[in-house]
Amino acid sequence: MIWNETKECMSRDEMTALQSKRLVKLVDYVYHNVEFYRKKMQSKGLLPSDIKGIEDVTKLPFTTKDDLRDNYPFGLFAVPNSEIVRVHASSGTTGKATVVGYTRRDLDIWAECVARCFTMAGISKNDIMQIGYGYGLFTGGLGAHYGAEKIGAMVVPQSTGNSKKLITMMLDFGATAIACTPSYLLHIAEILEEENLLDKVKLKTAVCGAEPWTDKMRIELENKLHIHAHDIYGLSEVMGPGVACDCEFHKGLHVCEDHFYPEIINSSTMQPEKDNVLGELVFTTFTKEGLPLIRYRTKDLTSIDHTKCECGRTSARIGKFKGRVDDMLIIRGVNVFPSQVEAALLEVQEILPYYMIIVDRVDNLDTMEIQVEVNEKYFADEIKGLESLTKKVAHTVNQALGLNAKIKIVEPHTIDRADGKAVHVIDKRKLY
Ligand code: DLL
């Protein structure tokens, strides 16, 4: 069985009719079950009956990550906690997590969407699939896992952090498919090459996402490992992986449009953009019960194309991502906001709030160095204590971000004072 190909191959008119029906139902649902949306709609003088079809979506208010944070942890849930069977979380702009909740039906739909993406990438029940995304609060591991199980693949829940074991099992089990971040797969490919193991690999397909990557990087991975590599997109607020994926033609990522309505807006005017014009991607979730979202601003920059794809699918396609509207960095698949780093640094009294985050990619793995100024008082008489201060800062940053960073303590007044908007990040990776 091909997962929901029938739905994906609906004509545009049929899709629009389904989306209209689902939007009307969704608006009624959130109005009656989420105080936040009821108030937002009331403040715009909107009633559910004002939304008659998908063409009315632009009348609805936007939702942002800040809204989720302000309603931390469960304030935007539309069902009682007893109906939520799982939560995930990702970083918020100030260090407070963004918590997302799923009902049993949400999890079923999520698995179906991921199964659809993996099927699009050519994966089937005959595959042995390693899941190399982190399992835990991050949606990557468990999200990919249940999608792969749904299509009946033999799933190896590898998670991240032990490349050696992953490679051993890849070879011993004869793994034919893998899901992980593209940079992690490049890292794995590099090790395989160094150890002369490339010809022992049975891998045929990789489904990579959670971070931006270029077509050039895809082709490099494909050539090195002799595989087909596909791009999978998603975000925890909307669901997790499986919101969109590219087919064998790699001409954009097909959106699971019957569940997630994509819009591209101009983030200055907040008005919708036409097809093929770059703007901010916005999603409305049609079928989510636990955390339904109306016009969620992803901050991801891309464009949309509603024409039929060469593969025959009629679903809207979003282009490869061109960056973000905000300053979020994605480092080894982990979302990092400079403000989180700043908040962590401010906890250490010996240092000053002047810092620079330098991100690079070494051996295909992201690295992060944080240069931070030490307080003059400590610098003068505590040079010998710098090592322990470095450790202290590293620990504080690790606790806040869940990531290791190299800390470099520098003398007072080393870091440039900004004339205008402070620059806190130097990103040396060539991702876009
Ligand atoms: O990264 C979900 C995911 C897991 C997607 C595994 C794909 C595979 P978050 O941690 O909430 O969720 O981060 C979401 O990551 O807004 C994008 O900026 C970025 N992102 C995700 N997939 C892609 C991709 C997961 N294929 C944020 N290309 C999003 C570019 C991506 N950026």
C-alpha cells in the first residue's frame, strides 16, 4: 500500500474543497477549546461563522513562537491533559522550551505523514532503516521512528551520539535506509571513507532534514554513498518531521496539504505572496487535536509552487529553505537562539555580557565557539583561574542549550562594541 497517494493525487479543486471543509471545522474547534484563539478572534471581531472556506484564512490572526512561550507549558492545548499522550519540546527564544502535545489521533496522523514522506523517498517494508535522529524531547527520533514502523520497515532506533556503533550496525545489519541530519550523514560517510568501508555499505536511501542543506550537499552525499538522498522538513510546533518531503525529482518539498495549509507571507507587510516569490512560511494545522495552530509563523524563508510535479503529485511544493527571518541558528540539528546563549552567560558573574558566537563546520560536523569577555576585576588577578572559569561557562552553556560549545575567555574590550545593532554571530558555514 502506498501511504495516502490517493489524497496526494487529488486535483487542486478537490484539495481546495477538503481544505475549506477542514478550516471551517478547525476554526470552530479552536474558538470553543482554546481561550487564546477565542480572545484573538474576538479582538478582531471575528466569529467562527465568518470563516466559510480556505479563501478566508487570511482573515485569521497569526500565531508565533512567543505565543507558545507565553502560554508555557500547556496553555494552547485544546484538550484536557488526560487526552494528551505525548509531549515534545524545542528551544524557545529565551531558553524556555516550546512544549507541544499530541493526542493519540495526532500521533497516528503524524506517523502517517512521515510514512508518506518515506514512501515518497522510495522506502518500503523491505528496508532496514536506521533512525539517527535524537530520541527524546526532540521530535526527530520518535517522529521518524513511528513513520518507518508504519510502513513496516525494520526499524533500528539508533539515535545520535555513537557513530561507531551506528556504522557497525549499518554494516552488520545491512541497513538499506537511514534518517538523520544531512551533516551527520556526511560525517558518517567521511568515517566510512577513511576506514575504507564504503563498498561494504548496503545503504540505498537517506531521508535527511532538521537543518538547512543545499542540493550540492545532497549530490555529494549521493555520490559518496551511492544512495538517493531526500529532504524532509518539519517543525515541532506544527508536528515534527513529515510536514513535507521531496520526491525523486527534487523540485521542492511536497507538503502534506490535507493536514497542513502552507502560506507564504511577506514578513514586513504580513500579506500573502504569490507562487515562487520568497517569503516566510506559515502553517495552519487542519487536523491536530492537541495543539491546533492557526497561521503559525515558522520564520523559515522559502517559496511555494502549486503546479503539478513531474512525479505526478499535485500537492503544493515548498522550495529548499533560504534562511530564517529571525536569528535562530541550527547547530547539529539543535535550534539555538543567541538570546539563549546570552541568558546563560549572564548567569556567570565573572564575565561581561559581551560575546561572539562563531559557528563553523569541521569534518562535516557543526562546531560552536563562544568568545566571551571576562570582568576586568577577575582578569587582573585571576588569570590562573581562567581554566576553571572556562569550564564553568562551558557547563552553564551546555545546561542551557543541550550542546557543547568551545569557550574562549578573552580580555575585557576585545569584542567589538556595536554602533548599531550588535552582531553576536559569525556563521562560517555555507548553508544557503
Ligand atoms: O527539526 C523537526 C525535524 C526533525 C524535521 C527531523 C526534519 C527531520 P524543530 O527542532 O522544531 O523540528 O526545528 C524546526 O528546523 O523551522 C527549520 O528552520 C529547520 N528545519 C527542519 N527541517 C529542515 C529542512 C525539527 N529539511 C526548524 N531544511 C524549522 C531546512 C529545516 N531547515
